[in-house]
Amino acid sequence: MRKLSVLCAALFCLSFTASAQDSTAAFDASTSASEPAAPSSLIPADREPWQLGVGFQYLQFNVLGQKFHDFGYQADITRYFNNWFAVEGTAIAGFGSIGTSPSIDAKSFFIGGGPHISLYNSNHFEPWVHVIGGWERFRFTQSPTLGDNSHAAFMAGGGVDYKIGGGRLYWRVQGDFLGANFGPSFSKDYSFGTGLVFNF
């Protein structure tokens, strides 16, 4: 009889625990149904969070007493946190020459990151600006006097994206001011470019 009483008490405790769990689950379900779900992301539904850009650049330099231009390739990736604010990472590799006799090869490379702000809208045109802090390197391959030079640098400018089709593909036009402290003076350089931007 004692064993039967213990068994009945154990079954009663187990059934009470199970019913308490069922009522808690039902309460959670009703609460989640009545309350709106929290957004899973800060990105609004009308903007893709990532952009990948590739393009072609014309770069005009005035550094180390030399004026020259490079033609280069640019790649950038941008992560949006809302419709207008993003963080961008950019790399530009330029190739050109200084018109001396003999000609001197002049290669440039810039890499950096910073804020990217756009005016998002439903129209085809989307203007934007960015400020990129980073590192600039020049390599003059046929000149022991100029040689390799690198320094902290920045790039500031903006452009316009034209939305093609459904909005996942943009055509971009941009212009930038590039600055760095090479040699005795601050270099003031410029770049203009165009390319494609993929949104995903």
C-alpha cells in the first residue's frame, strides 16, 4: 500500500509539472501572436544590405615633384545599416607612366574604408557621398631616386548611381579628391571613374 501511495504521488507531481509546462507554452504562443515580431535586421525591406562595385578610374597625380596620370581599376564593397548610411571599403590599383626620357613607370595603389551616405529614393538616380581614410603607395619601377613611397591618405567625393531594371544593378559615375603627405608638400590629386554596382 505504501508503494502504491508513493507511485500515485509521483504520477501526480509529473502530471502537474507537465500541465504547468503546457500552460506556459500556450501563454508564450498567445503573447507572441499578439505582439508584433521584432525586426530581424536593421535593413529596411526596400534596400539590399550589400553592394559590390567594380569599375575603371582615371587618376591625376601631383606627387614628389612629378605630374602624371594613371588608369586604374577600382573594387569596393559597401554594407548598409539603413536606407542611407553604410560603411565602405575601397581598393584602387593604377598603372601609368611619367613622360620623361626615358619614360618612368608609375604604379599607384590605394586601400581604405569609411562612411558612405546615399540619398535613397524610388527614382532611377541615387546620389551619394563618401569619405575614405586609408593608405596610398606609389612605385616608380625605373627610378632609384623616386623608388617606392607610401603614406597615410584619404579620399573624399561622391557620385550618382543609375538604377538599371529592377534595382539590383546600378551604373555608377563618381569623382574624388585624394590627399596624402608625400615629400615636403601635401599632394592634391583627383580621380574620376565609372563602373557597375551589384546589390545583394
